[in-house]
Amino acid sequence: MNSFLAHTFRRPTLLAVFCASVLVGIGLARIVSFEVVFVVAAGVLACACLRRQGWTALLALMLFGVFLGGFQGSRYMERLGEYRRVEGQKVTIIATAASDSSYGRRSQVTLDVTGAQVVSHNNLRLVGTIGVSGFGENVIFRGDTVQVSGKLRPGSGSHQAWMSFAQITMVERTTSPIEKVRREFGAGIQSALPEPLASFGMGILIGQNTTLPERVYDDLLAVGLVHIIAVSGYNLTIIVRACWRLLGNRSKFQTTIISVMLIF
């Protein structure tokens, strides 16, 4: 019994428990509201107990993770309530493209946007992702700033809202060096490989499936392999396994930290 209570945990284990607790707290935020005072108190307790890395530290980190995730989740849920003020109305927003555009149904340009600012309603800021389909611009790249005018409808799944048959206007092209490298990498893949291999490779490597032929996409969907052309657990598994093979024998803590950085 004494040996059980005196057991110490490795830092990767404590980190994994903390991350899992944060996710639990985010989920609980849908039904419980968390206050910042509980986060501060739990954080102080976790710092005080962390040195020994025993059961006390583990429980303190779990408590801190739940309160931290719950507090962030509660704030997010409050901000989602802003959608009720503009749902069903015709609005004009300025937002950042979260994905490259593609052509959807009825020849509409389709993309996701984030960081929306409703200029027609006193610059009201909306969190989350808004799906947009409409006309006006032929090509929009991830990171571009766009202006969208249309009726805002409730969304579903990963979309907090949706705007169809909208008027899309380019405001500013992105100058991000990361996006520039990504586009140049995609252009190189397209030049080096024939279709549909080029689009399939882009889907596996960086999760870009907007250029994949519909026939190939339907085939992958039919056999349950569509997840390999999206940023999903499959892609992350490749990153983590590669990092583990290179550094796993040296330090599990370094392997965990570097894996998290690469995933980010």
C-alpha cells in the first residue's frame, strides 16, 4: 500500500493526464459554467504539488486541467451566443479564409472563413468557422482577407454558421511565408505528378482535398478511406511515429514535446 501511494509519475504521463483533463473540462463547459477564481486556485495547487510528481500532483493536474478547459469552454460558449443577434439576417462580414476555395454546387466558390467581423452590425466579432459559398472571386487562398455579403444561417457540424449565394470580394492577399511555401510546394507536386496522383498526394501530405477529382473522392468515401486525405488522426500518427523512432530511445519527455510542436 505504501509503495502504491509513493509511486511517482513520469513527466509525459503527467502531461498526457493534464491534456486529457483539459478536454474533459471543455466538454463540461456545455452544461456547467466555470469561473476564473477556480482556475487560479487549481493552478496554485498544481504548482505546489508538482515537484514530487506523485498521486497528489496527478490529481492536482487533473483538477487544474478540468477547470482550465472548462473556463476556456465557458468563454467560448458565451461568444457563440453572439450568433443569435445576426442569424437569419443579411450581413456583411470581413473574415480570413481558413481554406483554399473550391467550386461547389451550382458553380459557387466554396470556402471556410474564421475571425469574422460583422461590419454591418457595429463590427460584431464572431468566433468559430463560417461556411461560405457564393460568387465574385475565382480563386481564394487560405489566409486571404475577404468581404462576404449574404444571409447568415445556422450551421451544423464544424460550421457555426453558413452563408449561401453570397457576394465574395477580395480585400487583401495573404503575405504569410508559410502559406507561400505551401502554395509553392503544391505547385511543385502538381508539376511533378499527373492527376489524380498529384491531388491525392496533396491530400495525404497536407490535407488539401479541394482539387481531388470527384470520382476519386467518391471511391475513397465508398471504401472508408477518405480520412487519409484530410488532416486527421492518420496524418498525426505518421508525425508521432516518425518522431518516436528518431528520439524515443533518448527521452520520452523530449519526444512528447517535439511531437506536440510538429503537430501544431
